[in-house]
Amino acid sequence: MNDASTVLTTFDRGVLQLTLNRPDKLNSFTPEMHLALRAGLERAHEDPEVRAVLLTGAGRGFCAGQDLGDRDPRKGGPAPDLGATLDSYYNPNLRMIRGLEKPVICAVNGVAAGAGANIALACDIVLAAKSARFIQAFSKIGLIPDAGGSWSLPRMIGEPRAKALTLLAEPLGAEQAAEWGLIWKAVDDDALMDEAMAIALKLAAGPTVGLGLTKQLIQGAATRGLDAQLDAERDAQRQAGRTADYAEGVTAFLEKRSAEFKGR
Ligand code: LHQ
């Protein structure tokens, strides 16, 4: 069921670009697309040549969440087990994005709705086209914010804004999202992919181990106190200090030249 055409994959100079590719349905998720995305994320995890991931969508939308045509209630039958869908498809991919010890950049090229919005927000650096909108669409169909949204939204923008966004399901423009700190940047539509790729290439040429440890430390801070975080920093710094990239970084500084990191 792993139909690779639902996610286009390209690889260049350390950047694995994954493009959600069901543009006629605003890249809404089917089981095939989940599995194709998972395959891409697994490659990113396993292949040392991959040093950054760039996630985006084909066509005018980023992702409209679950394909609502998949389970048409008009066809009758028992109510679906949506928890099973989360267990089987959404949650593994969310965990892979967050757990990946390499940066994941997201270029939100158009509307990001429902789980599509929250998958974007799970990425490490999120850029959005100024015309893009984020919609916590779940309440419109009687559902709750999934794909990590109920966890990430209050942490990123606080309870009042998280509650209003999710209960009202009103679209949030990219520039407002950036002002609120929900994403890194809103950029002109025609500059989006160039800017996102420039960031991805920069990170892919960086000290991958240190960047991965930094990502994990920042994420872990949400659930740790200062004492535990200081211990985690000690452990991560010990690991970073043993990399060839650390030695290269310091050597390059002392020799007044640019560092050439190898990702090890
Ligand atoms: C779609 C979809 C879509 C299918 C646009 N499905 N076709 C997790 C676990 C299990 C189950 C349930 O859900 C979840 C998590 C979730 O993600 S729940 C939230 C699901 N998503 C939504 O409720 C969003 C539904 N879409 C919309 O509200 C609109 O399409 C937005 C606001 C995203 C975009 O509006 P427009 O720019 O006006 O585009 P459009 O509505 O005309 O859509 C274009 C086409 O894409 C259209 O198809 P058609 O054949 O008529 O041209 C839509 O039917 C199709 N499409 N979203 N989720």
C-alpha cells in the first residue's frame, strides 16, 4: 500500500525533500500517503547522507488533514475507530518527525488544515507563504485537535489563543502565525521554496550531530525542570564534544576559515 507517488521524493546536497502530492484534494491524507511519508522519514533516519528534511505540498495547498472522503458516513455501517487511525498512521509519523535527530524544515505553501496544520507545526523550522492559512478545522466536524495539536498549541501560543483557534476553527494567516510565534517566518509566496531550501541546505551542511542534539534538548525542555535540563545539556555536550565536526569547527575558527562539517 506504499504508493510512492503520493509523496514525491528528491535528494540534493544532503536535503531530502518530501512533497505531499495529492494536489486535487489539497494533499489530504490517505493511508497510502501516510505510508509514503513514513517511508521518506525512515530513509531520513537511516541514511547518513540525509542531513536535513524539507517537507512541503504540491499545488495550491500544503495539506487539508485527513481525507474526509475516505469514510463517507452516508454509506452507513458502524462508526469508524478514529483512534486506530491515529495509532496506525498519524502518531508514528508525528513521532518520527519529532524524534528524527536531523532538522525538519516545513514550507507551508498554502492552506494547512486539521492534522495538516499540526503536522506542519511539529516540524523544526516552519516557513509559510504569506497567502497560507492555518485552520484547526477539527471542531467543524466534531473532532478534537490531533496530530499533536492539543500538546503543541498551548505550549507555543498559550491556552487563550490555543482554545480560540481550536474551538472556533477560524483560519489564522501566515503573518499572524509568525507574529504569535507559531511559525518561524511568513515569506512572499514566490520566495517560499527558495528560502526554505536555502535554510535546508545550510542545515544540511552543518554539524548534524550537534543540530540533532539541540533539537532534542529544546523539545525535551517542555517536560523537564532546570536541574534535569542541565544534566541533559551536560550529556549532550559531552556527545557533541566527541564529534569530528566539533574539532573541525574549532580548528576552522582558529585558522580563520569556514568550517567544513561532515555530519559526524
Ligand atoms: C478534501 C479535503 C479533505 C478530502 C479539501 N478531504 N477532500 C484524524 C483521524 C481520522 C479521521 C479524521 O480526521 C483526523 C484529523 C483531521 O485532519 S480532521 C480535519 C480534516 N480536514 C478538514 O476538515 C478540512 C476540510 N477542508 C476544508 O475545510 C477546505 O477544503 C479548506 C479550508 C482546507 C480549503 O478550502 P478551499 O480553498 O475552498 O478548497 P476546497 O474546499 O474547494 O477544496 C479543493 C478540493 O480538495 C475539493 O475537491 P473537489 O473535487 O470538490 O475539487 C475538496 O473537496 C478537496 N478537499 N480538503 N480533508
